[in-house]
Amino acid sequence: RDYGILMQDSFKISTTMCSLMGIEVPHISLMTREDKEAGQGSISVRKHTMRDFIGLENVSSEEKKNLMSFSYYLTVGNMDEAYRAVKKIESKAIWENMAHTCIKTKRLDVAPVFF
């Protein structure tokens, strides 16, 4: 089933100072200009960690895959598949992060999975 594009997370960026360069889970890469003067200043790349992955930037590829699956299925409302993905995760840090994410996103219906 194709769910199209769904917003999972958002944050404000300055359109005059910042541009999207790319996305590679768990990071969003932004190009920033240090000086507001048009065409002036140094350019740097800044990485923003996606909300569901804060503090978990260095997880294994298998854990990342399961986190992405959980996050996707949670976003599209498929709780059965989200639960299957999350059952495979053994890291205490990941479980704590997901519990915090449920609270931050006000998805308390999902919280019992983590406790």
C-alpha cells in the first residue's frame, strides 16, 4: 500500500541562512551560511538528528532498520507492524528513547509497548 509522503517530524530553519542538502537516516544535512550579507560569509554543513534517533546516532544497521520500520509504521498508523519491528530491538537506550518519543509526540496509545 502506498501512503505517499507523510510528515513525521518538523523543525524550523531560516530560509535565508539554511538550505536542505540531503537526508540519510538518522541525519538531515543542512547547508548554512554564517553571514547574513547576500553572497558573503563562509558556508558549512550542519547535521540535524531526526527526532526518533536523538541520542542513538551510532546504533547498528539492524537496530537502525528496526527503528526506521517502527517509526514508519507508527506514522502510517499500522500498530501491528510497528510492534513487530520494535520487538526485535534489545538496546535499553533505544527503548528509553522510544518511550520518550511517545510522550513528546503525545502518542500515549503506543507507550504501553515500552513499559
